[in-house]
Amino acid sequence: MDQRLVSKSIVFFLVAGGVALPIAVCVCLAIGTLLQAMGDTVGSAVLTYIAWGCGGLWGLDLICLVLAAGINSLGDKDPPSESE
């Protein structure tokens, strides 16, 4: 019997966040740099703070993903029988 302690939907959302959040960080930094070059320092600062927030969420997401994988590896697994 293979028992998963963390549901597949939670792992799916953690993996999706692990893929989407670094893209969001790069886009926010790129647009912030463009705004800085155009002279909009306030908009650039706002996007820089948003990028920092997304980066923090990305780090938290990766930690949770590693913990979820570790918890799932501890699930009940029957050893293979001799007849198989």
C-alpha cells in the first residue's frame, strides 16, 4: 500500500510556483529597469519591491516543496514480497 501524506494537488501547486515565480521575478526586474531608464523612479521602486516579494515567496515555495517530497518519501510502503 502506497500512502501519500501530502496530496498531489499541493505538490502540483508547489511545482507550478517553483516554475512561475522566478519568471515573475525576472519580468518585474526587467520592467522595473525599463521604467528606471524612462525616468519613472517610483514605478521602478514598486516593481523592485514586488520582485523581492516574489523572490521571497519562491524561496519559501522551494523549502515547502523539499519538505513535501521528504514527507511523501516517509509514507507507508510495503516491502516487495518474495513471490513477485
